[in-house]
Amino acid sequence: MEKVKQSDNKNIFLTGLKGSLISVCVSLVAILLFAFIIKLTGMSKGLIKVINQIIKIVSIFLGTFFILRKTGQKGLVTGIIVGLLYTIIAFVVFSILNGKFAFDITLLIDIVFGVAMGAICGAICVNLKK
């Protein structure tokens, strides 16, 4: 019985990892497009922060959606894993691109936000009709 549980946990983690990688790819594309728009329009910093959060939400949703479309089960847990791993991977990728790693309260808030959004997106996506 225990081997089945370990196998299930491994599968859920791998599924979450795939979803988070999809989410990071979506974020990279969206942020590149957004950077181009910022260059053309010169948006305010307040609006940039809001749009960055929207990009995170959409990215987590799409990563969770594409993964749960295949599995269709354990949406809450899968969403939480996608949100958590997305936040960690995105932090590493964007820190490398920025040239510095900043471990502060913002990272903790981003992790909580990512997990919460993952849970919400997972609950929504698992209940969408195929």
C-alpha cells in the first residue's frame, strides 16, 4: 500500500513540475511582450506591478489548466504544487536575468500568492468540463 502512495506523490510532483514549467514559459513570453509595450508607452510603476501580478495569475492558471486537462484529478493539490514550483522557478530564472538574488519579504509574499493562486486555479480547472 505504501508504494502506491509514494508513486502517487511522485506522479503529482512531476505533474506539478510540468505545469510550473508551462507557467514559466508563459510568463517569459508575456513579460517580453509587456516589456516591449512598456518601452513604447512608458507606463507608470503602479500599473506595471498590477500587470505583473496578472501575468503571474494567468501563467499559473494556464500551467494548471493544461496539466489538469490530461489528469482531471487532485486539482487543489496539483494547483498548489504548480503555484509553489512556478514561484520558485520564476524567482530563480528572473533573478538570473536580473543579475542578483534578493531573498526578502517580497519572495515570501510571492510564494504565498503563488500557492493561493495555484489552489484556486486547481479547484477551478479540475471542475471545468472537458
